[in-house]
Amino acid sequence: MGISLRDIQRLMREYYFKRDMERGLYATFTWFVEEVGELADALLSNDKNKIEEEFADVLAWLTSLANIAGVDVEECFKRKYLRPEGPPI
């Protein structure tokens, strides 16, 4: 089953948008940063299952944050990295 970044962002909107909007941009960003820290710990532990779980959490929080900010993650990624002149250095 294929899933795009847009699909992921839409799913996170369905699940968490109301709660995340009530929490606000700054507080949601704080949760995102906490998840990045948990990913760092998982990478240091070298526990593949934990690493995979934390990557999923970071992506979920990133797309939730983008929903609050009104950013389409897939579109901005395409604009920056799928350019005719190639990705930025």
C-alpha cells in the first residue's frame, strides 16, 4: 500500500488537528522537538524497532505542525528538492 506525504498529513489532520490547534503552534512545536530528542536517544541505543517507531512519531508530529502552520509538506518538499536544476547544495 503506497502512501504519500500528503496522505500522511491528511491523516494527521483527521486524527489530531482540533487538539493541535487548541494546543497552539508553539506548544505543538515543543512536542515535535521532544520527539526528535526521543529519535536521537533511539539512534544511540541502536534498537531498530525503537528507531523505526521514533521516525514515525517525528513524521507524525512534523505533519501535524505543518497542518497548524498551513503548510503542505509534500508540495514544499517538491518545490525545494525536485527542481529542474536539482536539489540545493
